[in-house]
Amino acid sequence: MERKRILITGAAGFLGSHLCDRFIKEEYHVIAMDNLITGDLKNIEHLFPLEQFEFYHHDVTKFIHISGKLDYILHFASPASPIDYLKIPIQTLKVGAHGTHNCLGLAKAKGARILVASTSEVYGDPLVHPQTEEYWGNVNPVGPRGVYDEAKRFMESITMAYNRFHGVQTRIIRIFNTYGPRMRLNDGRALPAFIGQALRGEDLTVFGDGSQTRSFCYVADLVEGIYRLLMSDYDMPVNVGNPAEITLKEFAEEVIKLTGTSQKIVYKPLPVDDPKQRQPDITKAKTILGWEPKVSRAEGLKITYEYFKNLPKEEWSKMPKEFVSMK
């Protein structure tokens, strides 16, 4: 039986690599694409010997050519952490705009179904809590985070335009805070920063007073939600994340307890436009996809900590000294 073929952009990144694993497991032919600006081939090198896996070192903001049929596209190419999109703002905007346009054009040409990776950042610093898909957001388009927030908002708009005008089968996932093995050590987010500080015996840095909240979803749960949305008949945005909300101060305390260290928490000023609250309303995911997270934060944190702890000790120095933002 001929394998179905799927293109995964951003395939060497944290989420993209786990998606490659999932679709290899589902017996797809996986075409992985990444320009390796933030991705790492180490995340997918275990797949290179497989005949049903191929890798293209390519920037999706350039024209994309794939030979043969294509059944599905997962568009996950984008810088995803504040430290990245503050460092490469133009590339962040271009991958959200030109990259998405090219992927949608390919989906139209191939008759493929495409799922695009949006984000909870489309809600900005929300005035509605928890965030439902009907909430339009509170975003500063000219602030430092606007390059990421507005790139994703444009991504959603052009995706729906291709859906309505060209009849392309599209799916939009709004991803909330996700964590797990293969997170980049130096991406400036709270989890690798906290664990890195704990491993190095340093105090844990919290910005603001630590009362801002996040909701952490383990990567295996997120991948299951992505798979179910891709296979569904629903074409409007769907939140996928873990609604178990926690303050960053409490989260830092959990990491200290998990790692068995005796560090204290130190506080610094809150970054510009950092969201004060982040919690998904996952009613749609539950009712439409039959999905909800299964992995508890305690269980997921333990697995993730073991992953970081077992890295070579010289890698610990690559972890951020403190987090920029846990988006």
C-alpha cells in the first residue's frame, strides 16, 4: 500500500521533530524541511536512515518545490521564542507572511490539506480570561513582540483567505505554552532557564512579581491534539494547550523542589508587553476533537528535567542565564 506523504516545515525544531516522529509512527512518508536558523539536525538525525524520511535544507520564504503527490502539510516553520524573534524580527515576519503564502500555494497546487501553527500570542496581553477562540486579542502591533504576534495573526488571515477563496482545506491550531525533551537550551523561556539555573546552582530569575500565569502542556499531548485537528473536518482556529494555570513564582518553586536545590528566587522588572495571564479555553478541542491533555505537569516536568540533566555538562552553560519571557 502506498504511503501518504506529508511535508513538515520547521521539522528540525522542538515541535517539528516530535511531529516527524509521530507521522513516521503512523507510517507516512515524511518530507522534513528546515533552514536550521533555530532548528537542530540532532533532533531528527535518528530518522535519516529511514527510506520513508527525507530532509530538505530550505527556507520556506523562498519558492517551495516538492515532486510527486502531497497529502498533507504541517507549517511549523517560525522562530518561536522571544529571544529569537527579538534577534531576527524581519525573518520572523517573513516566515509568517511569505512562508505561509508559499505553503498555502503548494497546498493549493497539490490538493493537500494544510495545518498552520498559530499561537496563544494572537491574544496578546488578554483582557478576557481564559482565552476562547472567539476573543480577538489585545496586541500591540508596534511593540517588540509585535513582529511575532502580528506575523501569526496575518498567518491566520491568509490561511482563511485561501480556504474561502481557493477552497483549500485548512486547519489552524493556536498553541499554548508547550514543553518537553528537545526544547532548545538557549531559547530564553522559563522552563529551560529555570532548570539550567538549578543545574548550575544559581538563583532562579523571575520577572515582575511572579504573579503572571502560564499553562504548560507536555509535548506528547500537544502532538496528539495536532494530529486530531489535522484529521478533523473543522477549519476554524482551535486552542490546544493545558488549562492547568500556574503563576511563574509557583512554577519556579516547583522546579526548585523537583531539582532538590536550595536556590532562592530573585525578581527583575517585567519585559515590555509580557502577557499577565495565559490560559486556554479548550472546550472546542474537547467537543470537536475529543482531546484534552493527559500528562500531568509533575510527570511532564520530571521527564523534561531528566532530559536536561542527562545532557553533557558543557551543554548546561548554553541554557539561558535567565528567561526573557515564557510566552
